[in-house]
Amino acid sequence: MPLDRKTVEYVANLARIELKPEESFKLAGQLEDILSFIDRLSKLDTDKVKPTNHILPIHNVLREDQPEPSLTIEQVLANTAHKKGSFFTVPKIIE
Amino acid sequence: MELNTLTASELLKKIKSKEIAAASITKALKERVSKVDCRVHAYVRAEGLTECADDCNTLPIALKDNICTQGLNTQCCSRILEGFRPPYNATVVAKLKKEGVGIFPLKTNMDEFAFGSSTENSFFGPTHNPWDLECVPGGSSGGSAAAVSADEAIWALGSDTGGSIRQPASFCGVVGLKPTYGRVSRFGLIAFASSLDQIGPITKDVSDCALLLNIISGYDPKDSTSVNIEVPDYTKSLTADARGIKVGTPKEYFVEGMDQEVKDIIAEAINKLNALGAVSREISLPHTEYAVPVYYIIATAEASSNLARFDGVQYGFRAQAGDLLEMYKLTRGQGFGQEAKRRIILGTFALSHGYFDAYYLRAQKARTLIKDDFDRAFNEVDVIVTPTSPTPAFKIGERADNPLKMYLSDIYTISVNLAGIPAISIPCGFTKKGLPVGLQILAKPFNEEMILRLAHAYEQSTPWHKMKPKL
């Protein structure tokens, strides 16, 4: 299927990725090649086939609701420089 | 005798008989890394080596950069996880430590987030194949395979989503096993495609593979997809006896596109298996041609969802921005490399409104057909034997600008992940230019024992696993 730059930029926005103009141009061509290769799936008759989303016959996995030790606030915040008290900080959302 | 050239099984014997002190192994490895890694680049963040005392590990293991190690940098060779030090250990790491295996202080190079078949997509630059430094080591676990091949590691762990353990093992002339989906806990493995990912051993021979599989296998309450069935002693499968094993060779795999030398070497390996008492016959896996397209929908869709967490808020790289949305977009735009962006965007597209049925749902249905092919085949044979890759290692840069051609490097390994079955790659010969070729052996779910038995029998009667690259 044809894939233009506008579609690539639309999808990139859904994925929250900022692309440079030359990136979206290049990606449009490459993704079009990949999608036309993938299109061979359309000749396969899958009407009566059940989808496989998971290979094992596992359904709900439940356990007793018993508290166990978890990470401390210090451990959770150790990997960022953007923090205040026991919170992560981000740019202001509401003026 | 250089300790770094020995296998884990050999070293354990020497430690037990007090012939060597365990601490001397890490020392030998550090010397080897200092000598050759400037050319191979199997490891990343080399400064970690000087921080480590000579005796900091006993029998150490090298880990891929996507396996979480508490307090030790783990960043999937991506800019977006710059500086990340996990606050916990992956379950496989905890199991290794419990068994007295040390964690080597350097992590191995990989394609960013395991997206690739050549280890060229690393933020730290490519790894070089120890057999020919101008060639790729395969990928995505190229650093782990190159480290073991170059005697910079005794053994290593990689991860395999579409061939990322087996294809680099094949390119580097070492042994690599992808266990059955659910055999090994994925807790602490930074997720790429959750329905396909598995951690597995990369070793110098089949005995070490069995030994390492014993350590890492088993149910883990922290991974609800790990399976609660007993773990056998895999070293008991090392009987050197292949008699009566029924071997299938899928006719769909031996078609055009396969390198002639690879074809001849594999044919010879199959003859060898027959000479050892195995019985080979042709079988059919009719939906083989759909495996690569199915994989690149399912794997990218799952990846686009898994990688949504990398937004600059909690860890790693954060771009400067005026508002939150811009911060997300700039962080991800600058933090991810080209292949990561390509896959996230492809996966997001396949899941987006209006395309879900045509791509994702259809791929999941085709996945059922691929799995059914294997179920039928394993009613007739015990194992399936194929080449691991259609070609030997290719030149660095050769496929870098052609993602589709790169995706086709995985044509023989991808179906295994879609079907969730186990498979090994073992060395089975060399091309005229001296590049290793790998033989892939597949079995039904939770039948790693059959794979190890046949692989070991083959290995015992061939010299390939003992060959070393000249560096």
C-alpha cells in the first residue's frame, strides 16, 4: 500500500516521536517497501482461523493478595535528576 | 594454559579439584578483553572493567545489555536509557548468583532494544565478527556471541525474539539456544515483544549450554508467562547417542536465496546425522513464506506498546522542552535510533484505527497456521533440522540501508518464536573464506532434551566447536 509522509507523521505523532523532515521522507519509502512485502498475507484465507495472541494455554494467573517488600521511594527516584520530594517532575501542564 | 579459552564445564572441574583458584578466571578474561576488545567491541561501557577487582567474580558470565543487573548499567544499547542502573536483578541474574556464577562487570553489545540482525544498530557502534573483523557478528545478541567466540567470555546470556541468539551464534561459530517460550523467566529482561522474547545461553559447546539451561530455567511467580512444570537435569541428555532420532528437513527452507556453500555444508551435516543413526526425511511446513511478514507485524506491534514507557520521565535521557507533550516527542525522537523509530512507527501503524483487522488480526491468524504446521510436523518427527541463516556473516554496512533485506536474514529463525518452540544453533562447518555456518535443530515445546541429545551427538563426532578465530 502507498504510504505518504503525512501518514508517517500522523502515526509518529500517535507514537509521540518527533521526526525531522528528512527522517519522515526516508521512513515513508522504507515503510512502503516493508508494507508491500507484508501484503502477501492478504492472499492467505484466514476467515475460519482463530487468532493466536499467546502460544501457551495460560489464561488468568492469580495469586493471593499478600503484600511483599517493594522498591523504596529513593530507589524509584534514583535514576532521574528531575525530582522533588517523593515525586518526579515534568514541565508544567496547566498554566 | 589460558583459562579464558576453556569451557565452564572444564573450569568447574579445575576449581573443584583445586587445580586453579576461581579468581584467576576473571583475571584472564580481563587481560583478554584489554587485548582484543578494541578490535572486536563485544562489550560496551569499557570503563566498568577498571572498577572491577580481579577477584570480584568466581566463574563469571557475560550478560546482554537488556538483562537488568542491580546497580550495574543496563541500557539496551540505546541513548534513551543513558545512565540507567536497575534497582533490581532479573530473575536469571538472581538464579546465577545463587549458583555461584559471577556477573562480568561489562555488558555485551546489541542492536538497540534487540531491533536488528547485525548489532549495527547499537548506540555504541557495531561489534566486529572475530572470524572476519569486516563482517557483522549477527544480532541482536552479537556482543554476547562475539565475546564467547573471541574467548572474552566463558559463557553468556542473550535474548531471542526472532533469532537473536541463534543467528549470531551461527555467524560467530558458537552454540546458542532459544528455550521454549515460558521455560525461562523474562522478569528483568527489558521487553521487546512479550509473546516472543526468551532469554537463552550462548556457549562454547553443548555441555555448557545444558549446564547453563539448568541454572536459568524454571517457574517464576514474577513472570506469569513462565510455566510451572518440572525442570529436568539437561546434562543427562548429553549421551552422545543419536540412534533412532527422527529428523525432518522442511522442503520450504531449502529453496532459492540460500547461499550455495551453506547449502552444501548443511547437506553434509544432515548426512553426518544419518551416519550417527538418526533417520532424516523431508517434511513440509507449508506456511513458511508468511513467517517474516507475520513476525514484522506482531513483533513491531508489541514493541510499539512495550516501548511506550520510555518517555523521559522516570529514567534515562530527557530532552529539554517547554511543555510535556513536546518533552515526550523530543525525548523519543532524539533518544531512539533509526531502527527503533522505524519499528515503533510500523507497529503503531499496524495497531491504528482502520488498519487493525487488515494487519494485526490477520497476522495473529496466520500465526495460528504457522504453529499448526509445526504441531503436524512433530507428529511425524522428533526434531526439525535447518540452516540457522541463509548466508554466512555479511559485511558491516552491506544491508544497513535496506531494512527489508536485513529482515530476511531471519527467515529460518523467526517461525520458531512465532510457534514458541525451542531451537539451538550449533557450528557445522566453515565457508572457503573461513566464516562459520550454523545448523539449527528445532523440537516441540519443552523438549530441549531431544535437541541437546542430537546436538551433543553431532558435536562429539565433529571438530567445529573447537575451532578458534585468530585475533
